[in-house]
Amino acid sequence: MSVEADDKHYLWHPFTQQEIWEAEPQLVIDRADGCYLFDSEGRRYLDGVSSLWVTAHGHRRAEINAAIIDQLDRVAHTTFLGLTHEPATKLARRLVELAPGHLRRVFYSDTGAAAVEIALKMAFQYWQQTDPPRPSKTRFFSLNNDYHGDTVGAMSVGGVDLYHALYKPLLFPIYQEPGAYCYRCHLRKSYPSCGIACLDQVKRTIAAHADELAAVVMEPMIQAAAGMIAFPPGYTRAIRETAREHDVLFIVDEVATGFGRTGTMFACEQEGIEPDLMAIGKGLSGGYLPLAATLATEEIYRAFLGPIDSGRTFYHGHTYTGNPVACAAALASLDLFETERTLDKLQPRISQLTEGLRRLETLRHVGNVRQRGFMAGVELVRDVDSRQPFPAVERVGHRVCNEARARGLILRPLGNVIAVMPPLVISEAELSFLLDVVEESVRAVTESPE
């Protein structure tokens, strides 16, 4: 049987309606190079979503390949329970040196959702054993449209009904308020004249429940999976300051935004935010291997210290915690950020993306274009004046991405939002091609005769 036939016979894909998948022809990726993926027929496609937001320096980077091979010649895996090794310790030091604020301790895991789960458990347990203990602080606050992963705890603090509504009976209760979605403001106001009025209820809820709240959890600057919903400047910082004012921990989810995606190493840097806990993943290994981490302040870490019978141990772990090969890949990726001045070279590409997106704003069915650094979303609507969305059953975003694929570009829709997040090292010519194809594909699907 062919790869595609075996796939449709044996596999179950994430976030995929398998009945549709099995009915449509599928793309079989055979190899990759630079910013491109190649299918089994040898056709080339620009990777417009960094293989789901992880590929920083392009595919098949010789430096990362060499680091992985070198580590394989030493040890591929050893448990992190009762043992340690050089790649994990070196990476922890590097991450602490790069991290915003006073984050000093690194707890490894393998996915962004796990990193968030760990942060939630740390925050919960911290209040139970801080001096003096605050046993009432067991709840969490988040914003609707937040996405933090698909494990039970991460879903509990999430707010994307499409992904989470079915599982609500499994989830623990939280406090939640609408986030700033300026294009579809729930207060029917307009930014900036509104003065970010939606912050008021967020602040009130945090203040009213501060004695119960272990932590506020949020994505900084932009809600990625919800449709690249970009917050107004200062919004994330205002929520962080509210949490600090009311003695509530602040957990920042930098899984999607970390490692250059917003133009700085971490999005927190742009608003001077000092989190108490930070979840990272996706681009941590440069797009090579599953690796994530939760960073904590020394204050939080020290609340877990005590004799064996104190009950203060953090009982959490993963079989592949701190995998040496994954850590070696991450170290090589961080070396590339430094030696190639990746973030400095990214700034002209961010400006180019901004200019190209302005062109899309003039299209008949583009309602809103949103961008934070090198993360962007193009929201398609049936009617621009009324902001009426296309019905989900029409699968407009999916059809646009299929059109782009036929033109040599891989994209992934978020409903009616076309997400654009190419590798950080994309060239000027490649980014021009990407923007041209997005425009052509949107026109082909939304402006073609009925």
C-alpha cells in the first residue's frame, strides 16, 4: 500500500475530522530544506506556518543536525530521576540567562500543554506550603479565547469552545472574563477611543476573588490558536500588574510566542513583564524534537524545599524529562540565535510582513488583519461592513489553504482566519512570494463567481 493509503487506514490525526481527511487527497511530505518542504512527488512548498510554529532557523540546519549526531554518540536518553547530564544543565543555565524577570529554575517536560499543567500544579502547591500557608488560594483566572493545550488542566484554563466545550464536565472551575478582541468587541466599543475598557471587568474579577486565586494564566500579547487575536499595547502588562497588586501569581504561556515569534526572544520583554511562572515549548528545540519547560522564580522553588516527610516534594515528571538529544538540539538552536543575530535580521522581515498585510486589508472579504511581530492572522468575512463571518460549514479558511498549496505554499487555517507564521530566517524574496500567494488564494476562494 502507499503511504497515503496506510495513513488513511491506520492513523488518527490531531484536530482533524477524519471522514473529510479520508475523502480528500493528501500531501505526503518526504523531505525538507531551508524554508521548504518537499512532497513524495518532488514538488516544493514554502513552509508558511513553520511546521506549526516551531521551525525557527529552517529545516535541516547543519549545526543542529551535528549537535544531535554528537549527542547520539554519547547517550540518547537517560532518566532525569536521580541522575543529571550536561545538555540539560547547560540549557537550563542558558534559559535562565535569557528569561524575563527573576525566573531562576527550569523544570523540563515534552509539550507546551505539559509545561502549562506543571505551572498550574506549582502555583497551587506553592500557596499550600508557603510561609504562612494560604490554603484558600486554589482557583485560577484566565481569559476567554485563551488556548493553553489539550490536557485536562490546560483545557480547564482555556477558553476556545470549539476545542473545549465538549469536555467541560471533566474540567475544574475557574474564573474567566472576555479578553480584548478589538475587531469583535463584546462591549461594542472601538479601540483606541475605548481606553481598553474591557480591562475593567478583568481587574474587578481578579480583585474580587484574590483570596481564592492561585494564579492568573494568559498568553502574552496575542492569543494564537484562537485566531491570532492581538491585544492592545499595555494590555498584558496591566493584567500582570493587577495580579501583583492582589498577591496572585502570574503564569505566562509563551509556548507559541517564545523564541522570536513576536520579534523579541519572549513576548514578555516588549511590555517589561516579570512573570512568576513561564511555560515554553514549540520553538525551544528549533523545531526538531519535542521539548518544553516551565520556568519558576527562586521564591516559588524554595517553597518546595524541606525534609522528606514535609510533603513539599513536587510530584510530577515525564519519562523523557530533560532528554539529552532534545536539549542538545535546543542548545544548538540558541547558539544560532546568537551567532547569526537572528532577531536583528528578523526586524526587516517583520516590517515587510506589515507592509504586505496592509495590501490584504483592501480585499473584499478580509475583515481584519492582526500582527504581533512575526505572528499574523487574516480574518475572512462574508460581509466587511457587518463583519458577518463565513459559516463554518463553507470551510473558507480550509479552501484558501488548499488554493495556497496548489501554488506552492503550506498554510494552516484557524477557522476563517489564515495564520501566517513562517520560519524566522525566511528571505525577502520568499516572504514576498508568501504574501503574493496569500492574496491570490484569498481572491480565488472569496471573489470567484458563485
